[in-house]
Amino acid sequence: MSEQKLSDNERLKGQSNFLRGTIEADLADPLTGGFTADNFQLIRFHGMYQQDDRDIRAERAKQKLEPLHNVMLRARMPGGVILPHQWLAIDKFADEHTSYGSIRLTTRQTFQFHGVLKPNIKLMHQTLNSIGIDSIATAGDVNRNVLCTSNPIESGVHQEAYQWATKISEHLLPRTRAYAEIWLDGEKLEETDQEPILGSNYLPRKFKTTLAIPPINDVDVHANDLNFIAISENGELVGFNVLVGGGLAMTHGDTSTYPRRADDFGFIAKEHTLAIAEAVVTTQRDWGNRSNRKNAKTKYTLDRVGVDVFKAEVEKRAGITFGPSRPYEFTHRGDRFGWVEGIDGKHHLTLFIENGRLLDFPGKPLKTGMAEIAKVHQGDFRMTANQNIVIAGVPEAQKGQIERIARAHGLLDDNVSEQRLNSMACVAFPTCPLAMAEAERFLPGFVTDVEGLLAKHDASDDNIILRVTGCPNGCGRAMLAEVGLVGKAPGRYNLHLGGNRNGTRVPKMYRENVTVEQIMSELDQLIGQWRKDRQGDEAFGDFVIRAGIVDEVKVSKRDFHA
């Protein structure tokens, strides 16, 4: 790629003095609530995105005011584990120093603050640091928050997998001291920073890593660049199958972009995990496209150079040869709601949090309820990659107390349908600057309408994996759904069909740029056809392919846009 002109992001990373830029000067500038020039991009490497309230943007423009700039922060929480005292601290900060007062659980198995104004940004980082949390490398061209199958203390394998998630996160972190210097008032040292793994220009594009424990694919491995599939023998973790090159983002109208499944490179013993992770990252660092950011992800590198060539380079750099993949199967991908007992006799309660938004709603004070649980809970919490939360490590004697608090605050509701439990959306409006259509605010009502269609066709006890994203960047993982809506414009979406229940198949576009009314009409007909002609308990996504309604996407580069 050296013959081609580099993207401007490569310039700003190279000139950033290892991600410092002039962020400190912007922080001290009282004339704007935002970050300027390169700093707008550089703060992402520190875990933040600059946003504004798009609901009031036009009105502020009429008043000749700049947009109401603020930042969204995404915390680094490998495996999604957070302790009760940490939860109470983030709850307090959300109350006192954010515009929305909420805590948002995300598909990256962590939490986000939304609406933090510039005078409170440094306080936010210092508050998190005081409780052992940071936001280093949760955005930008780096390896982001490492996901791990939830309930890691349910078995020894879960516990060890979570430990590997933490090790991978630490191993692949940027080494620059910029975060500590800027946000924590750390000492500025004379020696030059070094980035032995990420390089002085960091990665060509964002990079995502997961660990999954079959038979549960609750982290959606095929949405990520690098995935470790836990292989156990006699209850002991022996190693991982390594999957490389998944990703869901695309660009409307650009057929060179597409969602893609990850490729299985083979098996490694667990002691080789960090070496393989580093080798995959450095190969992508050196071979990824630094000229066209739309084609800069690992998935495009694999399709450009060939899977076998990329795999051989990883083996060469790590000094390790992949063995044949060990057998495994994914049979489930959502979270397991309600109580689950672990091998140590402790209990874990998974709560459904619609859209991951923890706020005190009328009649459902969810955020207060979580704080009340945190005041008495002696275990920990596990945020899931599906925007839910697990109250983990509850002794038998405390189950009743925890459940009573959860029910009293609307956190536990036996009447939530299977359809709602299996539906998900990204944030979109009003905060995300990339949103083209509603997602989080749209989903609850849309699910109600889909529930009505299921009831109409005598299928209320069934469900469809349903996901909505406000733009094609993939945060809501609609490109692994049986029914995926991708925002095109206000009130209009591209309708994709044909993903499967276990998250191993990309859906194909069925209708482009359609209204919600058109989508409901299509789903009405399709659900009726599914209920009439399905074979056995055939899932909706499998049916639409077998019936020829959409073609199966087997090889994304070839099939997705065909």
C-alpha cells in the first residue's frame, strides 16, 4: 500500500506525539465546548467520542450558538466485570456530572457515560482512576475492550477464560503515557514513548477481540477481528481455536465494503495465546490498508492477501504452528436470564435491560435499583455483550433479598417476551453523530409491533433475532440477525434477512430504503409464510433461505452484494 497516498488519519496519528496532540490546550480553551482539528479524532484513543444533542442542534444554530458539545466515554472493562463499590461510584458520577443521568450498557460489554461537558472530563477520568477503571484504547485505531462469554465464575473454564481476556487486553494496550499525563496529571518524563506492538502510527483501523466458550456465542465472534474459542477437556481449558477477520461495518452504496464472518485458523495451546494475539495484531498493523479507511479492517486484509497467506505470516511471527481446529458447536447466543447456579454453590441473576439504558423511568427506577443492589451485594456484576447485566456470586441466603430489590425497581419482570429479550439496538439519535435513523428510541415500539405480528400468526411463544442500527457501522450487530434493520434516513431502513440463531451467518439485503410501514407489511407476510410452511421448529432465518426468499451469504465478498 506504500505507493498510494495515506489517509489523513495516518498523518494525524504520526504527528500526534503518541496520542497527545494539543488536547491539553483544547481543555483549557473556554471559547468552545468541543475539541478542535486533530484532537477531535485523538480523544477517541483515550476512550471518548465528541458528540452533541442533535435534537437541539438546529435550534442552537438559529441562535448562532455552536452545537452543545459533550463527550461520550466508553470504559475499558475486559470481560465486563465491575465491583459493587465501582458501580456506586459510576452511578454517582452519572447523576452529578452527565447531561442524561444514565449509565448505558453497550454491545462492547462495558458501560458508557453520555453527555459529559468539557469542564467535567478530567474529573471523569480521575474519578474512574480512583476506583481502578480507565478508558484507554476503547476507541480509535487500537485493540478495543476485550469481550468474554459472561458468567465467568460459573465454571473453572469461565474463570480462566476471563483471566485470559484481561491478559490480552493488558498485552495489547498502547504504551504511551499520554493518558496518564493528560487526564491524571501524571509526570511528564524525558524519555521517548515506544509502541512495540501497535507501532508509532497505531493500527490501520479499529480492532476487536473476544473470547467465547461454546456452546454459547453471546459475544458474537463473527463481528470481531480476533476471536479465541475456548476448548476444554475434562473440565479443563486446554487451548483455543482462533478465528480471524470478522466484522460487520460497511458503507451505504460502496460495494467494496461488506460484513464478513471470521475464518478459523486452527487450534493453539493456551500458553500461546498472547503470542498469537500479538502476531495477528502486528500482521494487520503492517499489512492493513492505510490509504482507504473503508477497506482498512482485518477482514479486507484477509480477502486481499488471502487467508492462507495471512495465517502463514501469523505463524511465522509467533513461531507457532496452528493445529487442526478442535470440534465445537454454538447452539445459543443470547444471555440466559434469571437465576443460574455455579459450581461453587453461588448464584448468578441475569437481568434484561432494554437497550442497556439504566435510568429511572416512570414506574421503573432501574438505575436506583442497581444502586440499591450494589449497596448490599457482596459478589460482582458482569456486563454482557448483549446490553444486559449479571448479578454474580450471590450466596443462597441473599437470593431473596437481591430478587426483591430487582423486582421492586422493575429490573426483573417475568412478563418480558422472548421477542423483546432477543432484540437489540445501538444508541443512534440524539447523541451519535453517525446516526441516519432512530434505533434505541425506535426499538421498544417496533418490538411491540413485531410481537403483534407473532400473535396474529399464532407464534407468540416463538421469536426472531431482531436488531436495529441507526447507520451501517454495525454497533447494534444487525448484520448477524435474522431480521436486521440498518438506518438509511429518518424513518427509513435497509431490511436484511437470513442470519441464524447461533450467529454464524450474515443476512442479505431484502429491501432497500423502505419505510417502517413497508417493513411491517413485509414482515407480516413473511411471518405468516414462515408459520405456514416451516419444517418442524425451523427458525425464521433458516426458513427464508430454504424458501428462496433471500440467497444465503456464504462468502461475503462474492455473495453479499450479488
